[in-house]
Amino acid sequence: MALPSTTLCYARDDIFRLLDSVMDPELPAISITDLGIVRDVRVEQDAVVVALTPTYSGCPATQVIEEDVQRVLREAGVANVRIERRLAPAWTTDWITPRGRARLKEHGIAPPSEIRCPQCGSPNVEEFARFGSTPCKSLYRCNGCREPFDYVKPH
């Protein structure tokens, strides 16, 4: 979707649609909008301002996400993009959208507050390691189908 580059007549909804194409680098099954880290979009006189709340203050993916947001909006014709990093209120897994939770499950990752095997649906699971492929996930194993899976820790 290309936006006009000569005037700042960007619609907020159009910006959100563009941001929906930015995937989280640590959870590539889910967009940053479905993850809930896009907290606000403002169209100001000379810029589009995107407010992002990282999943935690030390998240190593924060810089990559900010660069991806800048790139996607610039490729769509937004000449001036500003990123606001908001640390308060702190991000919570409650901000993950229903679509985001479904996409996590489709990709073999148990969404927060639902410790069930994403492969077979069994609640008979055990924590295998407190930290999975990233600090925000734990590694579990299903006692039914024996498959390992990541679980997004609620916070």
C-alpha cells in the first residue's frame, strides 16, 4: 500500500494496516500490532509518530522493530517517521489480540494463560526449561504427544 508522498494526508487506519505487516523478530508468527506493542499512531503536521511499548525494557528486539517500522512506513511514502518508546504503562500479555493468540497457537507456540499443547491440545504438559528460545518464553513438553513447545509467559 503506497501513501501519498507529497502531502501529509495519511489516515491513522492506513498507518495501522502498514504496521500490521511488521512482524516481531522473536515471535515471527505475530505482527507488532497483534502483539500489542503499537500503543498509538499520530499524524502530526510534519510527521507520523508511532508510539511503541517494548515487551520489556531490555528486549533485544526493540531496536530491530523500530527500524522495521521506519522502513515499512518510508517504503510506503511516509517521509518523516518518529518513534516514541513508551515504557509506562508496562507492556502486558493482556495486550495481545485474539488474532495474535490464534496465530501463536497456529505456529506451535502456546499463548499466555493457556498452557496447553498447541499440537494436540492436551493440558497434560510440563515445564522443561524456564527460558525457551527467548527470555519471554518457557520451554514445555506435552506428556500426551511428547512434542516440545514454547509458551509465552504471562506478564
